[in-house]
Amino acid sequence: MNVRQLCISRRSISVAAALAGMVSLAIGAHAALNMRALDAAKAISTEQSDSAAKKTSRIALVIGNGHYPDASAPLVQPINDARALTAALRGKGFDVDVVEDASKDDMSRAVARLKSRIKPDSVVMLFFGGYGVQVGRESYMIPVDAAIWKESDVRRDGLSVESVLDVMKEQGARAKLVVIDASRRNPYERRFRTFSHGLAPINVPDNALILSSATPGKVADDSRGQYSVLVSELLNNLNAQSAGVETVFNKTRVAVSRASDGAQVPSVSSSLLEDVRVGSSENAGG
């Protein structure tokens, strides 16, 4: 092999090596792009999963009881209230389980369903409209099939508000929201040797907010409207407010007091540690 052939051979080797290097770089760049695309797809999938989780992280149990055999006439408003509030909460992204004219078994099963749906960090709401009775400084929601002749029957047939709050706490709910519209003069009180008007103060667990239709120990008369005064004002504030739920509850309290000329003053009890919202964002920072 002469010098000219040797130079050509070396030049060919160099060109081939350069081409091989370019091919290798191209393959590496393609692989990197594929990895980036895969990472981006994973990120989008994660964001979608997180978004889906947020959409299902707000759950509610809504109970409206109106047809009590022991009452002189059916309660019309609790059913209307339950339906209107259900629609409003679903519009705010809540997964709502609604029960009307619930028996004791119906209420027990509804609480069991609620328990199964609560995940850590869930925002959970309970609404009850109907008759409520306090016994032993504890407030009980009364099912339509309750057979109440003495105070011990309330404990047997009723469902305490605190017991549902305990379920929320045990399941790790982040925020516990309760609306109790049950401070009516109940049809059982004349059967008791001793009785207390209205509801008892409800024990507030950590990070909870409770709205009751009247001050503890007070009775609120039903208005003549389609909805109770409490739920009417609550719906107005839910629809008008983008603020946190504590602001919504407090504005509702003030509005009910004004609408009734001070005859009905709802009670708001709070241990919230954050500004929980009922709209598309779960909290003020979301």
C-alpha cells in the first residue's frame, strides 16, 4: 500500500467514525426526547389523577325527614331543603348521598356508606333536617320510624350528631362540616318527665365547623316558605360567596337573625385550622 492509499484509508476511517458518532448522538437525543415525553405523560397522568382525587375529596350526607307519625302534620321544608342543598353541593363538586324520610336503618346504612367513602384529607359535610332532641346534653337526629315515649327511647332510636362526627374523625377527614336544622318543638316532649327545649351544644372535634338552626336550648318555628329560613340563607350565601365556608356559615347566621328580627339566632361553632372552601378549590391556597 502506497502513501496515497494509506491517506485515503485513514480519511475513510475518520469519516466513518464521524458518521458513527453522529448516529450515536442522534440515537441518544431521540432516546432523551422519548424519556422527556414519557416523563411529561407521567406528569400529566399524575396531575389528572390528583385532579380526580380532589374532585372526589368533597363528600356529603344529606338527610331530610318530614313524615313523622307522631307529629300532627308532616314537615314539608326538610324534604325541600334536602333536595335544594343536594343540588347546590353537587354544583360545588360534592359527591352527595341524599336520603329522604329515613328510618333508623336507613340512617345507619347512610352513615356506613359515608364512612366507606371518607378518605384521609376528605372534606365531609353532614346535613340533617327534621326533628332533633337533646338527652343528657347530647343532640340526637330522629328517624321517621322512631317510637319515643321516654328519654331512653331517644338514645335507642335516635342518631347522635356526635357519633357521626366521631366517624368522620376516625376515618381521617380533614375538615368536618355539619348543618343541623332540627331545633323544632318536637312532638315527644310532653311524654317526658323532664325535657330540654331545642338541641344541646354539640361537641366540636378538631378542624370542624357546625351550624345549627338555633342557639342551644332554643326552639325555632318553621316559616311559611318553601325552604326553612336557615337553608334559604345558607343557599343564598353558598351561591354568592367565593369565600371560605366559615364565612358562609357566619353570614348565614347573621342573615337568619335579621330575617327573623332576632327571634331565631343560629349557632356557629368552629375549630377550623384553615380556610376551607366549598367551591372548586378545597382551601384558600388551592
